Amino acid sequence: MPLHDNNVLVWQERPSNILVIKRPGESIEKPFAHLINYIINVWNLNAYVEDSELTQEYLKNMKEIFSNQKFDPRIKKFSPKDKSIIDLIVSLGGDGTLIYVSSLFQTFCPPVISFNFGSLGFLCPFNFEDYDTYLNWSLKGGLPLVYRSRLSCTLEPQLDKSAYFEYLALNEVVVNRGSNYCLTNLDIYVNDNFLTSVQSDGLVVSTPTGSTAYAMSTGASLCHPGVEALTISSICPHTLTFRPLVLPNNAEIKICLNSESRGSAFCSIDGKNIGEFKGDCVLKVKGSEYPIPTVCRHDESKDWFEGLKNSLNWNLRPKQKPFDLNFNQKSPFLNKTSSVVDFKSGFFKISSVDHGYISQRSDDSDYQDN
């Protein structure tokens, strides 16, 4: 098992069990098979894979891992009882694959190294072309980690106790109006103190990791993954004054339908539909004690900033061109003061242009006694 020392991956003993998770798709089949072969034949480790992959022909066609009508004994089927013995998780996919890993490990989660095969790949800093190098670094230890906080979400129906639901969310929990024609009317409490009622299409409570997902489209702030916080933002609020909030990670948020709400709502967690959010339901959200440790390529800050620029094109625009030297010398607009400037139209004239200098003069007579 790993020892997380000052956000650095350090192994107490040599890792032996590696779980490999891939997203669906033929484009990942060949890399997935090569990775399994590398784990068992180069590092001599156990490779755990999901049962659905062991039935696929593309794995059986690779003689290095499948011979005599059976898989190498170091290739093992992953089941829930194996969670406690997994040392490292290798994710092949996109951001959604990491969310899927979070759904599998709803308490303690081992470190995850994510190779980007997705559309956006904001949470996947590693390219598969150099998978052997990055995997070697991870298995030897010493790479930095970022602890991605999760939300502990509890749905508590007051009438139907069988609908009680608990879940750890990596990105966000959403309460929205769904297919209802009317706005939701939701009451928000923070640490049992009433905050506000909001009429909107819904609410998003997000982690720093989720601040670049659904919450971003609601106008919430982008939060660095090292910040222990959560955000509350509204989906299309019917008001001009509801602004997104950033709260400490230990705050407990309670959401319920207002007694005057015209209809019910719907709840989803990390994109997974939980069901109808009725008037007797109470949703409680707070920071979880079980984060997802993900392996960094550089460090948590540089990976995040590069993701903002490369994946989200943050603050990307053509550079402003400097003034031409001759234009600077000839243009009357760049003089501190200028005479009348007559444009080609002849209708718009500016007399005494003051470019960037504002002078203000007080009349001394205002301060003189009469």
C-alpha cells in the first residue's frame, strides 16, 4: 500500500496489484492489451481488469497474455471484494473514466494515474505514447499527488425510508427541474442556518474538481484542486442578484423544496440520475474524508494551469498588435493634447483630445470666506 508523504507517492512495500480501467471503444483496445502485457511480463505484477473485458476477443488474440485457451494467471478478474488489495489504478479514458473510478471506490481509493483517451482530458495529464516511462515512475514512487476532494451526498426522504441514498461525488451534485415546465423553488441551509430560497432551473454544489465541469457553465469560480472548498451556483436563476458562493469544505449544505414550490425536482450526482426530488426529501452535502489521490505529471498547480490553457483555452485570444512607429509619431490621438481632428466624414470633430491624462482644478474661491 502507498504512503502519501507530503503529497508525494511513496511505497511502503513493492506494489503487486494494479487495476486497469478503460472506457468503452475499439480505439483503446490495443493500448489496453499492451498495458496489461507490460504490467504482467515486465513488472511481474497482477493486473486486475473488469469481467466485461475478459470476454473480449482482442485480449484473447494476444498470445503474450492468452495461451492454451486461458489467460495468464496474473490477469485477474476485478470484483468489489478486491478493493482493499489494489495498490494502483491505471485509467485509460477521459474525465468520465476517472469519475467512474470514483464510483467504484466509495470509501478509500488508491492512487490513480490517468492516460488521456477522452474528448477533453482535463483531469488526465498523461499521454499514452510514453506509458512505460510514466508507469515506471509511478511504480517506483516519488511522483507528486493531488488529493481531489469529494462530496458526501445523502438523500433523506422523510416518508419513504427505502429511498435513502448515500454517495460520494467527485464532480458535483445537481438538483434541477428536469422535464417540469416551471422553475424549481429550493430552500438552502448552511450549517442549519437558513441561507435563501432560489427560483431557478436548479442548483449545483461542486467540488474544486467539478468547478471546471457543470459548475463552470453556471458561472461558478474555477477552484484550484488544492483548495478545500465547495461551491454553490444556480442554473439560470430568475434573479439578477444570485451570485455563486464558495464555502469551506466542512460546511454542511441542506437543500429541500420550498413549501410553495409548484412542482418536484430531480437529483443527479456526477451525471448519474438518482431520482425524483419530492417535497419530503432533504439533500445533505458536505466534504468527504475520502479524496481521490491522482498522480501529477508535474505538480498539482502546473498540471491544473496547463489544463486550463490547453483543454479549456482559458484567456485565449489573439495578441494585441503594437502601434507602428510611424503611426505613433503622426497620429494626433497619441499626443497629450491636439488641435481639431477632422475625420473623413466631416461630421465628427474632436477638439483638444486628452489621451490618458485627466486634470482636475479646484476653484480657490470655493474655500474662501466671503
